[in-house]
Amino acid sequence: MTDAIIALITLIALEVVLGIDNIIFISILADKLEGKQRTQLRLWGIGLAMILRLILLAFISWILKLDHTLFTLLNIDFSGKGIILLLGGLFLIYKSTREIYLKTELKKTPREPSVKAASFRRMVGEVIMLDLVFSIDSIITAVGMVQELWIMYTAVIVTVIIMLIASGPISEFIRKHPSFKILALCFLMMIGVALVAEGLHFKIPKGYIYFSMAFAVLVDIIQMKTLPKHA
């Protein structure tokens, strides 16, 4: 029983770290919406992430088959998982690069009083797409760590509860600090590159990415605290 509890805690910690990507992506999109819709998008995004993970766990045998090679191109084996990670990574690179361009190169325009329903649905669609990519990666990672399904289900549910609690403050913090918004977009771009690399069988340890981003956040916090003193 002790081993199961340790495995559960470890898996929850890993899922929370992996879930940061989801929260940041949803927060960046939600910033374009007004108060109520912003909250709705966060709830939809994180809720759908949980539903997708639970559904994928029910089809765990099919998920494991995604690791099997479908075809080989230029001496690179492509599996179902690899293709999904590749497409998801390219989408994340495109989305984060585009958002950085819009925020740094184009002139600021006043925020529209409301966002059309079609735009909201499009954002939900983008969230679902990234949820699917992160969910498959998360489930395959979980299977590599534990064998008991109840541990996986419990870890998913607990992780989503933690994400729901953390998403509000994180989203609000990113919204109020433009420099952190750009940093978050750069973080998403790095995750996109890592997904593409993993899809092409070039494994980049996520620890390196998270450490470098944590250091960048620390530098940004120090800069934010010291700059007003010299103003």
C-alpha cells in the first residue's frame, strides 16, 4: 500500500508539472476575453483536459499502440504518438510565435467590449487540440510509471483539481504583467520545439526546459522588483 501511495504522489507531482503547459496556454488565450468568458474558457479547457485523460485511460490498450511504428521516412520511424506530438508542437510554435508578433510588432488597439461567439468557439477548439496532445503524452508517461489504473484515474482527478485552483491566480498574474506574458509565450514555444523533437525521436529532457524557464522567471522577477527603484 505504501508503494502505491508513493507512486500516486509521484504521478500527481509529474502531472501537475506537465499541466503547467496547459494552464499557460489557456491563460494566454483567455486574456483576449472579458471577465466571464475568461473564466469559462479556463473551466472548459481544464475540464476538457480531465475528460480527455479519463477517456484515454479507458482506451489504454489503444493508446499504447500509438507507440508502434506506422511508417518510416528519411530513416525516421513515425508512430501515431509521434505524428500527434509533431503536429501539436508545430501548432504550439506557430501559435506562440504569432502571439509574440501581435504583442510586440503591431500597434496596440483597444480591447473590444466583447468577443464574438465564433471566436470563443475557435479558442475552445484550439484548447481541445492542445489538450489532446498533452493528454496523450501525459497518459503514456503515466503508463510508464505505474500499472494500476486506479492510481492513474486518481492522479488525473487530483491534478485537475489542483489545476483549477491554480489557473485563476496564474492567469491573473500573466494578464497583469506583460513581461511575464511574453516569457510564458517563449515557454510555450520551447515546449513546442520539445514536442517536435520528441516526435522526431530527439528527446529533450523536460527538466532542462523547466529549469531554464524557472531561471528566466527568477531574472524577470528580480528585474521587475529593481527597475522601479531606478525610475
